[in-house]
Amino acid sequence: MNTSITHKYHEISRKQRQELLAVSRGEAIADYIIDNVILLDVINGGEMAGPIVIKAGYIAGVGPEYRTAAARQRIDARGATAVPGFIDAHLHIESSMMTPVTFETATLPRGLTTVVCDPHEIVNVMGEEGLAWFIRCAEQAQQNQYIQVSSCVPALEGSDVNGAGFTLEQMLRWRDHPRVTGLAEVMDYPGVISGQDALLDKLDAFRHLTLDGHCPGLGGKSLNAYIAAGIENCHESYSLEEGRRKLQLGMALMIREGSAARNLNALAPLINESNSPQCMLCTDDRNPWEIAHEGHIDALIRRLIEQHNVPLHIAYRVASWSAARHFGLHHLGLLAPGKQADIVLLDDARQVSVQQVWVKGQPINSETLKAEEPARLERTRPPYGNTVRRAPLAAADFNLSFTPGKRYRVIDIIPNELITNAGECLCTGEGFDRDDICYIAVLERYGHQLAPACGLLGRFGLQKGALAATVSHDSHNIVVIGRSAEEMALAVNQVIADGGGLCVVHDEQVQSHLPLPVAGLMSTDTAHALAQQIDDLKAAGRECGALPAEPFIQMAFLSLPVIPALKLTSMGLFDGEKFAFTSLEVAD
């Protein structure tokens, strides 16, 4: 007889289950009892009395009937409110510029006990090797790090040059891994809607798991078709009516508040008692500066409560149980018998002030996490090695000549959004008829030495200097924004010399740069050191003009072709509404 009770995402032996039941019945000694605690009831609302009884990483029981239960250790929670551990329903850890190990150190003490991440940033750079490293990180993490297998590498076939392919055959090698929860965001929604065999093959292969979507602004029959294909959620909604319609049609709504895309204010009014099981929180892309200064999912919960008057139990529900339920993580999301003991103790539930975090029935010590971080990182065998195979450039390599009297298309920034507007400008004898225009170029970095693709950018606020980066979604080529070809070349050459990274140039000098040695995406520094370096980059950027609050994250999405309206890839200017390349010059 099989004596194990096995679930895809966790395993508990028959003996462990019987020991847990003995503690539940009051006939055996618990490992821990968390006493003097109130539990927030995220299902009914209101509160429940403690204590919480823990055995072998699981909750054996809750409630006053356990006040006199025996335990090896009793913990005085000092009147704290207990809530389930927080879950980020969609993110790319690479976009934090931290390794998964450093990310855990920075976010676990804030109550983020579970993440569902898509490592398609590193997979676009180095293919299956990048995914394998993420799995190794997840296997040794205390934080529950789950993986959605990247579905679109590159984001859109034929629109950009990336570093590696990732075939369905390779994807299937990871599908049944216990850390894999499904198929990551399917960004080629026109291909899905039209029923392309290659995309339907991927959906069919993962249909028994969770199928993530990506369809900003989609509506009408196209949205119906996308959902009919089996897509179950979307994190790209940016308007109230868009979010409402997706919920009406059965899609789960991931409410995103990242560093560049900030959709919480627009979508939070949708959340109510009825639809909250279909609403989740995610960050998608949030940098270490904001994590250090504002928080992570804890910051989103706080804003739901304080700014949007979402009831406590609903705010914490969408931050935990809703996501656990959606991804089939049945052992997570509630403080209830039989669930994994992922617990956040709060001194103040409205302020989301964290007293202590428990994962798998063990209290987390943030200082221990920091001290052990270097050794934990090395155990994962990070994929070091220079992925930037680009020769240095000269100013003459940028084609920034424009003809007076002609009109040109402009990528216009929309503050706090990943979408852009498709603008225009007129080239005059003195420059352009708009004073907010600067240059943008994208250069492939994978050894082909293609000429830079050049374009025009509006409303970015750059008045002088240049910014360059190898963080450029999703193919992660080099993107550079500047006022002159000379300073653009200087910034690009610095990130090439660094083996990837971020750079600010003005007054013909490199003012600040941040090397990112892991895939040109991630640093091996601590979260605190990274936040300080980003402070330095921001300070240097402010000398260049009134830039967006997160200029590098904003510019990282200017080459992502699957988000409208205009984007620039290493192959040219791309119309993200027609899903086709377009000319820089506007035809008469």
C-alpha cells in the first residue's frame, strides 16, 4: 500500500499525517503553540480566538480548545493579529535586479511567504539554463517559490533578437516538477485568438495546470476568444471597465502595482465580497529601492485598506487565499487545520506592521537570512558568465539624422503605465517642433553586431545626457535614451564593459553605473547595497531632467512589442496594436 499522501506541490507521509491528527485530537505534543493571538477570518470576516497549534510544519488546530494543549515551545504573540502568508501572484524576480536568494532575504521578512514567478527574463537571455537555475533556487528556499514555465521566448516570434530559444520539448521537461504551477503569461494573444497550432500546442500541454494570460486593453470578440482558448487570468488590465469585463467573462484579475505599471488605484474599486476570490495582488516588476522604502505585497495591502477602504478580511484575502485557490496551492492561503503553517503576525493589521513571519511552521529570522545569503546563493550554482557579446560603439554608429520638413513617429510615455501613445513630431531646421523629444536606440547584444535600431521618444523628461541598460523586456537587448549620439555611445559602452547593467551619463562623463553580472539582469550584491546604488542612479538621473520616478523600469518596457501602442525593438519600430513593424517616417 502507498503510505504517502502526495500532492503536486507538497508531500506529507502517512506517518506525518497521523502525528498531525494526534496533535489535533489533543493526544500528542505540538511543536509550537502561538498563544495570545487573534486570527483574522479571511473567509467570513471578523476575528477568531487563538491559539495556533503547529506540528511538523502544518497547523494542527486553532481556537480556545487548545489553550491548555501541550507543546515543546509556547510563543507569546503579545496580542498580535495572525493572517495567512502573503502571495505575489505574478512577478519576474529578475526585474527586481536581485537573485531569487537575495529576493527571499528582502521580502520574506515582510510577510511574502509565496511567489508565483515567471523567469522568462533570464530564459530569454540564456534559455533552459536560466530556468534550471531558478528551479535550483526554489528547491533550497524557505520562501515558497513556484514557477510558471515561460511560454513566449521571445515574447513575439519575428519581432526581436533574443539570446536563446525555448521549445515546447524543453518546456515539457519541467512541466511535472513539483515547483511548477503552470504556463506563464501567453503574450502573443493574436496568435492565440487566431488559433495558431504552435500556441494551442503549448496550452494543451499545460491545460491541467494554470494558464496565465497577458492581454492589455483587449475587449470584444477578441477577449472572448482569448478566454475561450483556456487563458485563466491577466495582470495587464489598466482601466476599471477593462478589469470589470474580464471578471464578468470568468477571468481572474491580477491587480498589479509595480514600479512602472501602477494599476492598483484604477482597479481597487472593483474589489468586493463577491468577486474577491477572483482577484489577486501582484507586483510583476518592483525594484529593490521601492521594496526597501515602501514594501512589497504588504504595501499593496496597506493601500487597499487605507486609501480604498477595502475591509480587512477582503484585503488580506486577495493577498493570500485567492491566489492559493487559483493556482491549486491547496495547502496555502488560510490559517486552518491541515494547512501549511505560513503565518504573518501583525502588531497592527491596518498598518500591516509585521511582528514576525512563520514559514512551514518555523519562525523566520531576518538577520540569519542576511548572514547566510552568500552561502545560499553559491549553493544554487548561479550561471555566471558574460552574456553581453557586443563590440563597443562609436557615435557615428547611431543613425540619428532626420530631414527638415518631414514628420516622424514618436513613442510617447504615459506616466505609471507600460502602454505608450503613438505620437508624431515635425523635424524643423532647428530640431523638432516639440521640445520634449529625445533619441532612443535598441541594440541586440547576442553577438550579431546588428546596427542600432533608432527612434524618437517623447515625454520622458530627458533634457541632457543619456541612460543605457541591458534590462529591456523581454529580449533584454541594450536600450539607450539620450540627447546626443556621443553620450549615448558612452553609456552603451559602459554597460558593455560591465557585462550588463545600468548607466547614467551627463556632461560627457559616466556619472553612475550598476553592473548586473548575472545574465545582464541581476546583481549579486545585497538588497541594501542595491537600493543604495539605485539611489545613486536616481540622483544622477535627476541631473538629466524631470525623468519618471523609476526611469530604468519605464525604459525597460519601451522595447516590449506585445504592449501597445508603439515600441522599438532591435529590429525596428513596432506597432503594438497592429502587431507589425512600421516606418519611423510618417508617409505623406
